[in-house]
Amino acid sequence: MHHGPHRQRPPRQRTGRTFTFELADCHGFFTVNEFDDGRVGEVFITVAKQGSTLAGLCDALAVAVSLGLQHGVPLALFVRHLAHTRFAPAGRTDDPQLPTATSLVDYIFKRLALTYLPYEDRVGLGVLTAEERATRHAQPILTGPALGAWAGPARERPPRRRHGSTFTFELADCQGFFTVNEFDDGRVGEVFITVAKQGSTLAGLCDALAVAVSLGLQHGVPLGPIVRHLAHTRFAPAGRTDDPQLPTATSLVDYIFQRLALAYLPDQDRAEILAAETRMQAAEAGLRALAGTPALAEAVAPHVAGGLGPERLATRHTASSS
């Protein structure tokens, strides 16, 4: 499977910070792990109601942002696109530097900006503390490492006149559509997700997820790893769909990224993703001896259109496990 530009992972022993928050009636925390040079390397978001739609979409957003950061998307770019978003929960926080927020995503990315971006960058992004706004001409206290010269991959934008596809969906009681625009070579270049209740928490988090995924794709994150991390996620809404190729889905995110995989990934990549998921489920069920065996390959291969032969898939899995 092609993995695009080099993915820089945080070190095995990671330095990080955890921030708790209260926003309106929403409580939780997010954890930031850093690269050795102090840059943000990955983010985990946890809200009180684990297993809920809010928690599931926050998990998906954190995964998409982390993949982008590890492929070179600057934190400032995520802040520019995700701070100031507006949807519930919103209102007063327990953070004296950010006493109000227009959404949970707004609070998280403003908090990241205050901690990790220099004052000069934050002025351009419109992210200042209440004190900095009141004393605009005072000498600021920098609370995080500066970005320095940008040496990551250039952002590749889809062409001005873009080819793409729109997919409608019905999943349980949720209806909507998502639009995929492509680069000239047919790769996925950006994604927009629209659900029926615009302005809702679900719609706001779907917008944020689409932005994070699109920024990653435009900085070289391959679609395959995104699908591998976001397909098979489990939270409501879930159940039956109106798609004969994907009659059920374990979440809205699961449906969208499985549909993207069917439309844009070759059979071999999809077989690897499905086999990895099956192996993980087997391990969780206590069937560790099954992972990487011909039995696993035989179970996976029929689920891939024009799939791989079981022997070849088993060989690939054994090699990847060694």
C-alpha cells in the first residue's frame, strides 16, 4: 500500500500535556503528545459521554488531525480552518484565558494555538486571550515554541475547475450527502460532508472532520491510512443504509470512509485494510492464533470485489506481521 510522504511519528516515550475543559454542559479533556522539538504530534479528545455521537466524531477528528500533523500539516493551518467554528455545545468555559467558545472545536484549537503558536501567528489567526485583547500593545508572553521556517510538504490544492462525485446516504434516521473533489490524476483532493440538520452538533463536527481530512489529503496523507483509521468506528447513528454495496454501517464515519474506499482504493489496498481490521477483531476476541493465518485470508478475500486469492493474502499478512 502506498503511504505517500514520510510519516513522522512522535517518539515512543512522548512528552505531552492534558487539558481539561468545561464548555456549557460538556465536560472532557484532550491530550497532546509532542515531537522531540516540541511541535504537536498527535491529539486525543475525550468527552464525558463515551460511545456517544459527540465522542465518536471527536475521536475521528482527533485521528484526522493527528495524521495530518504527522505528514507535515502545520498546526497553524488547522487553527485557521477550525477555530471560530459555530455549533453546540457553545458558551462559557472554565478557562480564564478563553472564557467563551463558539463550539467545542473552536475551544480546542484556540487552546492549542495559545499553547503552541507564537503571538505573531495568533494575531493573524485572531486567537488572543482576553488580557491580550485588552492590552493589545503590551509586550506578549509567548507560551509555546515558534513555528520557524516551514520545511514540510507543499500544499497541493485541487484544480480550480474540479471533477468530483456526490454520494447521498441514509443511515438509520440520518440523511445527507458528501462530495468528493479530485486532483487531475483522479486522487481524492477534498471532502465535504453535509447532514440534514445544518447548524447541529453532528453537522458541525462533520464539517470539521471533512476539513481536517481535506488538509491532510492536500499535504500528502494517502487515502488508505485515513480509511484504515476511520472505517469500522462504532457510534450512533448506525444500522442499515440505502446503499446495496454497504447495507449496514457501524457509524456515519464508517459508512463515508468505506464508500470512499470502494470508489477510490484498489482491491489490494482494501483487502489489506479489511484483513488488518479482521486480525484486530480476532485478537480482541482472544483468537490471536488466527491473525496472519490462511484461515484469516480465506475469511477476508471473498469480501473484496475481484479480491485477492487467500494464499497470496495470507502471504502478504505473514510478511507484514514479521
